[in-house]
Amino acid sequence: MPQVLLDFTPELNERVKFWSSRDNKSPEAFMKNIITEYLEDLEDYEEAAKISEGIRAGDIRTHSWEE
């Protein structure tokens, strides 16, 4: 499996260790989870932005609750 080396400041390293221990995970598993969630959020944002643009451009029609 490919690996990535992250160069954290001592403060950030301590924060990661603190929160990973509260989550009962290793710092590595904690960071993998955080990065995965962040990327999923970015992908969701991109999809929402495309849909919003389609609505503004009139390419996507919206319906009221009554319809």
C-alpha cells in the first residue's frame, strides 16, 4: 500500500495524538479517517455546486412540495 509522510508541527502532532486517543484509534487510523471524510465532503460539495449551477442555468428544473 502506498504511504504518505506528513510533516506535522509539534502542536499539530499533539492534537492528533489527543483526538486519536479519545477516539480509541491509532494516530494513523485517525488521520486516514479524517482525510477520507474530508475528501468525501469535497466530492459532495462539487456535486452540489454542479447541481446548483444547473438550477441557476435552467438546465435542472425544481419542483415545489405541492407538485
